[in-house]
Amino acid sequence: MARSGVQYDDVRRAIDRLLQQGEAPSVQKIREVLGTGSFTTINEHFREWRLQREENRDQPPLQAIPEPVETLVQALWQQAQESAAEGLAHYRQEADKRVEDAESRSEQARRDAEDARQRETVLGEQLRQAQERLEEYSARIARLEAQCESASQRESQHERQIKQSEEQLQRLQAENERQGVEYQATLSRKNEEFRAQLNQEEQRHEAAEARLMTLLDNARQERQAAEKQLNQRLEIMEKRVGEVDHRLQQARRELSEAQASQRETEWKLQQAKDSLREETLRRERLEEVVAEKDDTLAQVRERLRDTEARLAKAPLPPFVC
């Protein structure tokens, strides 16, 4: 509210004096003419004077001046009003158009930002799900690694068992060969003994010959029993080796399946990481677009304010209210 020190009439008379001197009125010049008054009070009275001037713009000045001068002033005033109106209309039209464009771009930017926020929400959910799947994959990978390690341990154990079986088989074969050699040596020795006894006792009675045949039969039976026992032991060892080979093949198949599952899990994890990186880049690009549009809108508004300020400061032909 204006102070009581400087009245509206004082400000109006100072403005009329400045206009008669051909100077454009301003708060600083009005105060210099009055020699007193605060800038706030003078500015309020000056604003009121401008509002009244806008309301009485179409009324010509009432000052008693010569008719030719009055006619010329009215013509110049009319021409100045038309020029100012055309310029103001052009500036207003251009400003309105820029404001509409800016508002349209701002609305589009807001929609894009809303879409970006929605996509960001969706991406956040997808990221959460991807993280959950990643944790699940990590747990599965840990289990598969434990299974692989267990399979490796079982394979190592099977290999040790196979090695032990092979060593045992070799020992049995060596023992069999040794026993065969010993048996052949024993058999040769006994045959030699039998032949010696036969040569020495050719003249003996049938009891001695029967005894010799009995000894031969016993030797054959012992040999057959030894060969049968050896064959049984070999069959048992071959059966054990076959079972170990079967378990080893099964362990290798389980290991191959675990490795294939691990490779598939790693591939899915890489796909999830690539999708997350692409969505992050897309969101950053959208944020950059929104920032650029906000800067453009701010520039347009700044230009509109500059235009309105230049129009408000544009000097008009002097007249007296």
C-alpha cells in the first residue's frame, strides 16, 4: 500500500513534466523531479498511472494546442498506436506460439518422464526378479559345484578302486602264473619221480602199479582243483572290474550333465546381465532427453520474459491524461 508522503497527483504531475520535456518516465526520474519519496511508493503510483493510461489509450490528449499541431499529433499518435499494436500483436502471437510449443514439448516431456518412471518401475521389478533369479542361479551353481566336487571325489575314488583292482588283478595273474610254473615244475618233478620209480619197480606187483596210478589220479585232481579255483577267482575279479567300470561310466555321465547344466545357467545369467545393462542405458538416454526439453522450456520462458520486459520499457509518444 502506498505511503502518505507522496500522493498520486504528485507522481502524475512529475510524469507530465517529464513527458513535456520529451523524456520517458521512470521511477528514478520521477523521484529526481519530486526530490523525495520512496521507490516503492513511487513505483505503485507509477503502475497505477500506467494502468489508467492503458484504459484511456484510445482517447486523444485534451490539451489546448493549435489545430494543425493537434491534427498532426493525433495522426502521429494513431500511427504510433497502430504500429505498437501490430508489433505487440506480432510479439504476442509469436510468444503465444512459443509458449504453446513449449507447453506441448513440456507436456510431451512430462509424458515421456511418466513413461520413463513407469518403465523404471517395471525395470526395477525386472531387476529385482533378475536378482532373485541370479541368487537362485548362484545357489544352483553352488549346488552343482558341490555335486561336481562330489562327483570328482567319487571319480577319484573309483579310479583308485580301479587302480587297486588292476593291481590286485595283476598280482592274481602273477600268482596264477607262479602257481602254474610251480605246478608244472612239481608235475615235471613228480613225473620224473614216477618214471624213476616206474623204471625201478617195473618188476613189482600190481599193487605198486595201482599205487602209482592212484598218485597220478590225485595229481590230476589237484591240478584240476587248482585250475578251477583259479578260474573262479578270475571270474570274481572280472565281475568286480565290470561293476567298477559301470560305476565309473555312470559317474562320468553325471559329471557331464552337471557341466552342461552349469554352462546353461551361466548363459542365462549373462543374458540377464546384458538385458539389465541395456535397460539402464535406455533410462539414462530418456533422462537426458527430459533434461534437454526442460532446458529448452526454460530458455523459451526466459525469452518470453525478455520480450515482455522490452515491450514494457518501449517509449511511447508523450501525451497528457
